[in-house]
Amino acid sequence: MLRALIQCANGFLLIIILIGIPAITSARFGSLQLSFAPKTQMLTLWGLALAAVANSFVALALVRGRKERLLCWRWAAIFGMMLLIEYMFAHAYLNFDWLREALQWLQKRF
């Protein structure tokens, strides 16, 4: 029961951080999308960091079972890796130009 609660809570956090934050920080004016990218990135980074810290705190202080503690540590690692990827993307250490070029190459071929 506790494991299902942990999974549901973290799934909800993941949806809020990855879908909810970009949705509330962007505005549409007709077909033109107005967005404030630095605010979105900052809120996403903070959300991922808080989720990782919260999972770590729950694993250390609140959960007694071995399996539940391991599940919290896994979620903390998932949020931590996503935080690292988002940070690298926001600071231009990571880009997806290779993906764009591959998709354009496929588009020309087919």
C-alpha cells in the first residue's frame, strides 16, 4: 500500500513538473505562442530539485521498510538525473542538434 502511494505521489510530481509548469508559464495569443523560457527553466529546475530532496528525506526519515526506502531512493535518483539533464540543457552543455539533423535527414530520404 505504501509503495503504491509512493509511486502515485511521484508520478503526480513528475506530471506537474514536466507538463504543468510549462503549461502555466506559457501564454497563447491566437496561433502565436508567447513563453518566458528562463522562468520555465528555473521553475522546472527547482521542482526537480525539491522532488529529489523530498524523496531523499522520506527515504531517510519517514519510511521504515527496506523496499519502500529503496523505491524512494530510486525516485530521488530519477529526479536527480532529470535535474542534471535539465541543468545541462539550460546552460547549453547539452543540445539536440544531432537529433534535428537526423530527423531532417530522414525527412529528405522518405
